[in-house]
Amino acid sequence: MTQIFHKSFNTLSKASIVLGGVFAATAVAWLLSANRAPYISLVNVPREQPVPFSHKHHVAGLGIDCRYCHTSVEDSAQASLPSTKTCMTCHSVVWTNAAMLEPVRESYRTDRSIEWLKVHDLPDFVYFNHSIHVKKGVGCQSCHGDVDQMPLMMRRNTLNMEWCLECHRAPEKFLRPREEVFNLNWTPPTDKPQAELGAELAERYQVQKLTSCATCHR
Amino acid sequence: MSHSTPVTVPVEVDQRLAEQSGRKYWKSLEELSRDAQFSARLDEHVRREYPSQAEMLADPVQRRTLLQLMGASLALAGISSCTRQPDEHVLPYAKSPESLIPGKPLYFATAMPWASGAIGLLVESHMGRPTKCEGNPDHVASLGGTDLFTQASVLDLYDPDRSTTIVRNGRSATWDDFVSAFGPDLEAQKQKGGAGLRILTGSVISPTLAAQLAEVLKLFPRARWVQSEPVSRDNQRLGALLAFAEDVAPRHDLSKAEVVVALECDLFAEGPASVRLARQWAARRRDAAMMNRLYVVESTATGTGSMADHRLALAPAAIDRLARALAQTLGVDVGAAGGAQLGGEEAAFVAALAKDLKAQAGKSVVIAGEPLSGQVHALVNAINVQLGNLGASVEFAEPAAVAPVEQGAGLADLAREMARGEVELLCILDANPVYDAPVDLEFVAAMQKVPLRVHYGLREDETAVLCQWHVPATHYLEHWSDARAFDGTLSVVQPLVAPLYGSKSVHEFVALLAGKPGSAGYDLLRESWKATLGAPADFETRWQRAVHDGFLAGSRVDARSVSLKRFDAGAAPAEMNAGGELELALRPDPSIFDGRFANNGWLQEVPKPLSKLTWDNALYLSPETAKSRGVQSGDVVELTHGGRKLKLAVWVQPGQAPNVGTLHLGFGRTRAGKIGNGPGFNAYALRTQAAPWGGSATIAKTGETYSLACAQEHHTINEHGLERDLVRETTAAGFAGGDFGAPRHAHGAPAPKADGHGEKPGHAEGALVTQYAGYKYEGYAWGMVIDLSTCTGCNACVIACQAENNIPIVGKEQVARGRELHWIRIDRYFNGSVERPRAVFQPIVCMQCENAPCEVVCPVGATSHGEEGLNEMVYNRCVGTKYCSNNCPYKVRRFNFLLYSDWTTPSLRLQRNPDVTVRSRGVMEKCTYCVQRISQARIEAKRQDRRIADGEVVTACQQVCPSQAIVFGDLNDKQSAVRARKSAPHNYGLLTELNTAPRTTYLSRVSNPNPELAGA
């Protein structure tokens, strides 16, 4: 009876073991990097909204403070989006006929919400609280990036857990004085590097390294 | 196969009990008998934790298919981690409401109306969705606590089976259709002065509604308003009329009572003031040096009876005789035939009780339950007068009902009128007589002689489908109304949400009858208040204040001064044990009451306090009685009472009075909804007008069996647990002598120290060695103490936890497999002989061990030790190995074998607490000490640069507990209440010999027996 497999299959089978390993490793590496790629994390991907609201125009151009619209950021878990009425405080006077603002006017007329797309969207099993981060000297910019340069809102960070932990494990690297939290252009003073300032602030604000699971998951 | 139905007779159990020296506590009769079937079940529920094949999918999956599925799901799980999150939208308000901060709940005062009095609440609202009811600490009936019904009422609001539209002869219609069609009918009645109009309601405790109905009666002078509740206060009323010649209701103050006697009365679970009474009673049970004493005589084992220092289980007729003998002994005039002779044990009981009562004259109270006759109520009133308790521990005042009537007779009159064809238009408001009217009234036949029948109610129930019109009612969280508390305090029922289905409130409905269609409930209420308060100049201020507080301050109705009249106490009823008779006792159910909560899944699934049955009622028989009739749990018998027959299952219940069969009301419904249709047996089929609470009956075996889902052996603390030192008991006298309930030869580690830091290896001589890393808690160290002396097993905490933590129900079949998800289970142990057991309740929450066995075995780090000592659970990490649950000695972990959470029904999603993850299939879950509440308090404190104050974090179970048995707090705070309780000498941990160092500990149960009644 003849052999079913040719002798070369010995080499092939050995090679397939090695190649299989390489394939598996590549697959894992691909999955890990894919999870951090903009396709999944949506970093730097501008999102389309019912109204093309420009933070660049309102923040950098007009100098409106974050809290004018995101009113509950210092009090609540949610920073909250402004009600249509807040938009209309200005837009009942300026750009009253602009076509792109029609959804805003319609919302105000009909008392129905504008359906904004959530850009910074954490999974439902994560419980994030804005007020305490603001209170402890975490700047808006640290998570949301250079909002004042964005014509359309986008993520600057992955919002992955490893990214959260970067700060939760070493908050001193990111802290800033409380009065600078809403300043999107703040940089550490030249005479005091971030490491030194951060450590000082962590001490002054009693910032703990909260890494218990229940800090965010419950 | 059923995993739950015990199929054994307690064979010679007493003998075994005697043989087992040193063993005191037991959970079920089968466990005591230790027969082969019990061992098999023990194998399934204890050694295996979950019954065999529990992990299998419901459909038959072959091994190969399973492997394929597993492979595929592994691959998919890998890929799913790389999928994009689905897009979500944010919908800000168009015009933001005042005082609402997104992400922060608001609390509004309201009140839950109840037939016998309202309970004041603060209801949590998330962006307009009421999610959780808490007690209003300032309200007289709540004092901050609530009962299980109140907790579950929020689920009723979102019940998908509520009717959403007006129904005319089975077809949907609009309110305008109804108004235009109903108008001519009303007009026709008006021509006749309303001769053919009858309005049937439950007890009305809303002054506004009563005033509206009075107005209707003015328009229709010959019409009649009938009030009827299945659980009425007719006997109490008769007792007051006999004793005082006026209809007054007793109000009890247990804070002023040294001796409390409850006769056939579950006073901590039923009645308008039960929460208040439990709190007052418990306040006197914490300090062993100043304890009150509780005597309970009852036919059916209840939570209150389990708390008694002395409990006597007697048939209702025998309780009647005992009450007469007690009255006689205390010198009350019982009339010629009113006395009773007692034998043996009962006589000794009465003698000792009478002596105790006399010694505490003026500081004692005797309370009679509604099932006892009016004569006994009168005698009890006379006893309280005789003892000088009037004005101290008991006072009398007009009842909460605004226009109290004798309800049984009223309903019977209505049925007769209908049968004679005198009624032309019947309006039924929030009542379900087709289901719950006495069967001998033949209400259905009579009702169908009425040409026009209109039903107003929450659901299209048994009555609604027999009416031409069904008008959906609003839930109490949807409408403006008012209600009187048990003491008359005028409470505001404030809506938390606009009617989900656009329903009209009862006031708006009655306004239509009063010829004012289109009136808004809010305006009607304010008008009525203006009339009541005499439209003072400061009305607006007072109204705002009342809405804010939830009640009108100072509106309590003053006690009346009553004087005892001579009355005829009648003769004692005959005993019913001749010729194989037994005494049937019909009682409201401890979880679904009279059936009104039948469609509430939380209440259906909560294990009943003593029997631990879920989803069913059954005929409770004592072990002795069951043995003598040759029946066992799960047997179907045919019960005959007053010529009527009902086939129903038997449940053998230790603590039940001999020769008494108790059947709870409210089950066997046909039109309750998806949840309530089906379970149990309809006790109303046996209930007659003359004997609403039962009477003589016989039973005959049918040979059939019925599967009952009983949770009493589920999650049992290991097979030897029952022999271990889990429950500790002592007496007040023993306590003074240094006996704190610890067994004399308790092995293992000492109880954890008060600071919560368990004994560390090497620190103390003889300490248990551990390989766990010692933790340091520099911030907070959370801990809990549960006082067994005051836990009445009322289940309020179980439901509160369910509402707070988004815990789903699983259904009867899944409960039978031991898969119920309640994070708190109340273990009920019996102590002593089978015929005279004493029950002890032990609520088991997660122990949050310092050395937690669950943490080390999780392969994916889904459960880990937190910085403040919690054993944290991360649902999104859990892959469902169940190793943690397997390794938990306390059996507090619960697994989602199937997708139990309802992710699709829109109305149910509104109920969820947004601060707690909704769990999915394949995920382990457990008590977290309400970590969401801790987080909120921590953030709040940090924002104000301070520490969390003691009492700032209140767990859901602690908040609701009527008797304040649960204390929670920071063990690092030397001044905290929890630390004070942990330092008590009778503080102990469970299974501390395992060196788990539990954070949850218990206080031994301290009782205060009468030395003259040793052993009783």
C-alpha cells in the first residue's frame, strides 16, 4: 500500500505548526491594535450632528466658558448638554434666519429635543462623574482635548480603561490648579514642571489613587 | 422533575430530634427526618449548590454541539471586543425644567393610599421617572421605614399589563366616546333621582373623594355608595360599637407598652400602622436591660409570632375562648354565656399572662386581629380599659376611612338589589368584586342583571371583562389626591409622573358623575382642601408646605374619649375537631395581600416569611395534623367548607396550630395579568359572607400532587452549617449574667474586632493562619450589623434591594431550580420541637469578607477586594465560571443562568435605577452594600472637602427596615453607630472559624421570657 502523504508533508506539517503560531500571534496583535485604532475608538473622527455645532467658533472665537452650556459639570455626574433654550438666548437675536439653525428653532417651537450624537460615550457599565474630576483639578482639556480647535466635535482619546487608569494610577501627571480647569490653553508654569506641580496639587486637593473596581463599575 | 416539592412525611422526627444532642436549629422537616430523598436534595442544593444539570441549556444540546457553540462564542467574544460601540444619542431638554440637574435624582413627598390608611413616602425620581419609594421620616405612619408592598408599588406603575385604553365591549374607545355615551345614561338616572345608580368602591380614605361622592349623592339622592374591601375592619367596628357604642378604631403606641399581647394579629406586617408599630416595638428590644415582652396567640405562623417571647399556636375558635378566659381573669364582665374554661397549658398561659398584664397595668396593650369576632374585639377593648391602658398605650379615634360603614352587609345589600333588578347603572371604582366578593352572594349572576356596568381600575381584571365599559385608572404615582393616615393625618398624594397612558384619576372620573366633566384632578383637590381648611388667607402657603412635607401638619384627628358600655359578649364558638373536621383559616397573603398585588412579580417571587413558598399559596397544615390525615407537602386535597369544594395543595408548616388549615387569599386569579394569572388556589371560592375568615372544613386526599417552589433549602450554608453556630440566642436574664448566646464549646476564631480588621496571623496567640495579604483601610472600612432581636422577617428589605439594584425575577420554574436572584435572603431557622418550634430570621447579605474566598478563585479578576473592604463585582468582566459562588461559604452569590432581566419591555426599563448596571445572561451578581450609594456619598463629601458623616450612607435594606434591625457605616469611625453595635458583647460573625473575617456581623437574638412560663 502506498503512502498517502508524500515525505514533504513532514516539513509542511512542521511548518504549519510554526505558521499557525505566527498566525495566532498576528491575529491577537491585530485584535489588540484594532481595538486602539480610530476605526474602533473613533479618535479624531469628526461626527456628524443634526446641527454642525462648532466648538471652535463658540469657544475660541467667542470665548464662551464651558459652563455656560455644560451647566451641571460642577454639580453632577453629567456635564449635560444645554437645553434648546440656552441656544436660543443668543440665536433668537443672532443668525435668526440661518438655515443650519432650523433644527434648533424647530426644537424650541415644538418643545422636542434635538437628538445629538453622543461623542464621548462610555459603556453603560462605567459610571463616570464629572463633578468630582473638576473638583480635583482635572482639566476639561485633559480628557476632551483641544475642543476649542474642533469645528466638529470628535474624540481625542480612546476612552479605553487603560487610558482612564493612566491618570487614576498617577494623577499627578495630569492635575492642574482648580482655577485652570476650564482653561483649554493651560500649560504648566515654566518654573514648576508638571511632576512637581501635580504632586503638590495632589497633596493639596487630597487626590487619591482610586483604582478599586467599584470606583467606576457597579 | 421538581427540585422543591418535599415528598416525605416527617417520620418520627421528634424522636430524631431527641437523638441529635446539641443540635438545635433546623430549616425544614425533611432535613430533620434525614431520609434518602432529603439527602438527594441536599446533594443538589447544598453540595452542588445548584441542582444538577442546572448549567445545561434548556434544550437538549449534544456534547459536540456544545463544543461547537463554545468555540464559536470564544471566537465571537474575541471579535466583539473589537466592535464599535453602537451610537447613542443625547436628548437635552428643549426647555429645561426648574431645579432639575441632569444626573441627580430628585425626591418628592407623596403617600401610598391603602385601604386602612396611607403611608407617607419620599419617591426618588430620575429625570421624571419614579424608580424607588422610601419612607418619609416625618410621616406618622412611616417614620422613615416602609413595608414590602410600598417597595413593590413602583413596579405596579410600570406593569406592562396595565390597561392603556378605555375599552367598550372589548373594543378600544376614547375618553370623549365614553363621556358622550355615558352622559345620556347619567341623565336618565338623574331623572329618577339616581334610583338605579350604585357606586361600588373600596374603603375611601381620601377626604376629597369622599366629598366628591357626597356631592354625587346629592345630585342622585336615591343612589347608593357601597364600600367593600376583601380585608375589611367590620369586626373591629363591631367590637367598638359593642364596647363603646360608637365606631372608633384603636391606635396603639408600643413605645409605652411593657407587655404587648397580639391575638391572631400579624401586627408588624399588616395594618395601616404596622411599620410604625414595628419600629416602636423594636426600639424597646435593643437594650437587654429594658426590654418589653411580646405574647402572641395565633393560628398561622407569622413574622410577629416568630418574634414573640411566648407564642401559643391555637385554632381561631380556641383563641376566641382564650381571649374570653383572659378577660374573665382580668375581671372584665363577660356576661352570662361569654366566659370560657380552658385546660392545661392554655390555662397556665392565661394565668401567667394575666399576672404580667396586671403587674404592668397602664403600660400594656392587648391587640386583636380582624379575623377574631366582634365580641372578642369588644372584650379586648374592655381589657385595655380595665388595665388602664386607655390614653397611654392605646387610644380610640375615628378610623382612617372617611365614611366608615359595615362593608360586608353593604356589599350583600348591593348583590340583593342587583339580583332583584333594581340596579340600572353600576359604577365600580378600583374594586374587583367578581374575583373577591363572598361566593354566596353570587355576585357575577347578580351583576349581569344590571343593564349598564362601568369599571374603573388599573387593569382589565375579572370584573372589567364583565362590564360594558372599562376605564383605565391612574396609579397613585400618577395623580393628585389626598389620603388619611391611620391617625387621620391628611397626606398629599403627589404625582411623580404624568399618567403613562393618559388615564384619568379617580377624582376626574367621579367629577364626571358629579356633572363636572373635564375638571383637572389638581384643581379638584385644591378646591376640596380650600373647603376643608375654610379657605384661609394663607392657603397658598399652607398648601405648598403640605405638598412639600407630604402631609398637612397638625391634621391628626384627636382621640375620642370613650366609655365602656355593658355588652353581651355572646358565647364562645364551638371547637371544630369533631369527626375529622379541621378549622379553615382564610387570611390575607403576606406578600400579595388580598390579591391586588397578584400581578407584581417582585411580590410573587419573594419567599413568604415562614413557609418560604414562592409563586403559590397552599393549605398550611401542622406536621401533626398532616400526619394524622396522611398527607404531605405537595399532595392535592379536596377541601370542603360550607358545602363548597376546592382542590388545593397542602404545605406542611411547622408552627401552624394543630387542626387548622390556613389558606391565603389573592391567588388563583384568571385576569390579573401575565404574572398573576394562574399561580395558586382561589380562596375566595370558599369565602362566604357569614364566615369571611373561614370555619369548619374537611379535607380528602385526591392522590394528585402539585409542584410547589419553595426556597427554604436554597443557598443553605454548607451541609454542616446547620450544626454550626449560625444563630445565637439568649435571654434578657441570661444577657445580664454574661450569656451572649455563644455556644459553650464554640470552636474557631473569635468574632472580628470592632474596627473591622480581622485578626491577622501572628498577631495573637492561637489566631488562625491565613495566606491572604493583610489589607490596610486608611479611608473608610464599611461594615454592617444585623440585629436578630428585631428582624421580623417582613421581607421589606428583600424587595427594597430588588428595586434599588435592578434585580430581575426568574419565575416559578427557575425558583424551583434554586436560581432566584434576591441579593438578600432571609434564612428562617426553627428551633425546638416540630410541634412547638420557635422561628428565628437571619437576613443574609454578602458578608464582604476580609479574606474573601470568592476573590482568589476568579480567573478573570471580575471580583476583587476594594480599598474600603468591599468584595467588588465587575459584571462586564464576569465570564460566568461560577467558581466564586462555589467557593462562597455563605452562598450569597447569584448567577444569571438565563437572560432574566427584561431588556425589551419599554415600561419596565423606566423603573431601573440608572446608577446600577442591568445584568445580562451568564453573569454572577451579589450584594455590594449598595456601592452606588457609597460612591455618591463619597463624591458629595469630597466635593465639600470633608469625610462622609456617620449615617450619610444608608443601604437600601437599612433604609426600608421598619424595625431598624440593620445598621451600616464606617468601621474606621470610632463614633459610628455600626461600630457601637459591633462592640456589643453579643456581636458575632458567621463561620468565623473559616477565617473569612466577615464585615457583616450579627447580634444574638435576645428574648425576654416570663420566668413563670418556662418552656412555653
